[in-house]
Amino acid sequence: MKHWDKKSFIKDLSDFISLVEQYDLPVDISKIYTFQSKFEYDAGYIVDIKDVVFNVNSKISGTIPNEVVNLSIYLDHVCEFDQDKDIAIYDRIKSNYVFRLKLIGRDGDKKEYINCWRLDQDQEGDNEHKTLHPYYHFQSGGDELIATDTGSNLFLSAPRLGHPPMDLFLGFHFILNNFYSKKQYSFVNTLLNNDTYQDIIDRAQQRLWEPYFSSFKENSTHTSFNMSKVFPLYMKINK
């Protein structure tokens, strides 16, 4: 499985940086440069990148407050792989997994509005969860909101929405497709149709998404990715 090879990841990272530079995307990847210079020579397979900043320099339809005119999205990501695990049976992502999005919107007077999302890996403890915890799940909120004036807004830890794990490449792909309008930003379709970009995303999907979605196959024997873990809301009725 060449897509799991560290050299393949390093090549994809280099090509990814070249694409961001080639199309002059509104993304600050300075922290990726720093990571790249170390990762190639580290013995382990640990991706640790903080503060990759995506700038959306226009208003997004449906934004509340309505006065927000631009947005910055900060991506933090930590992912360590255990190459010794059989991916056909076990999840290779270790428990120190981090995928956080901090969104800072600004109005015309530069007043800031903050929201946070995170994609968590559920950690099985001794006690049974009181509410649903899909193995990987998105949920809103975060510690950074505790010190924020939330006004009349309400933030809950529920619901936790089942979602496959993402790495740097899939996180970029997620942000690109959810926050940049294809009509307004021509680089979206340009990237999506770029052969190099497609190859990078394809390998990332093979690493992280194909094992996850195998849980929906009939007679799946995967230990980490099975229906009861990735989508515990599903109730199997035997009558």
C-alpha cells in the first residue's frame, strides 16, 4: 500500500505546497513550511501543524451576525500513525489525534466574532457514554469559547456528528469546498480539476476514508471501523 508510505506523504506535501503557491491561494502555509523541513528527517510518522490560516475575503451567505464581511479559519492538526497495525482490522491513527477549526469573522469595524469546531476521536474509557459518541465525530464549541462573550447564544457539546477522520490534505479539501464559493473563487474548480490535486486527495482518501467507509459494508470485520462505532445512532432491529 504505497499510499501509506512516508515518502509518498512527503511527495504529496511538496506537491501540495507547490499548488498553493502556483495558484496564489489565500492561505497562510508558513507553518507547513516549518513542519515540512522537520518531518522528512524525523524517524516517526507524526503530523503536527498549528495555525494554517485560510482567509475568506468576502461575506458568506447565511452568516450570523449579518454584519460579518470576512472570515479567517485557523486549522490545527495532529495525527500520528502506527504503521505496525493492520489497516484491514485496526485504525492506524493514534489517540493524540487533533483536528480543530477556529473561525474568526470580522465586521466593517473590525469587531471579531468567534466560533470553533473540532473533529474528535472517541476514547473508550471504563465508563459507558451517557450520550452518543461516534468513533470520529464533529462537534461545535471548544475551550477557546469559554472566555468569549457569547451573548444570548447557546453552545452545547451535543450533537456529536459522525464524520470520517481527516488529515491536512482532506482538511484543506473540506475547507475549500465548504467556505469558498465556486462562483466567486475560480481557483476552487481549477484545483478540483487539477490532476496533481486529485491524486493527493485520492491517496489521502485511501488512507483515511476507505477503512472508515468499509464499516458500512455487509459482513465487515474491521475492529475499529464498524457500524456500531462510526454510527451508533443506527439501531439494528432483529425480528
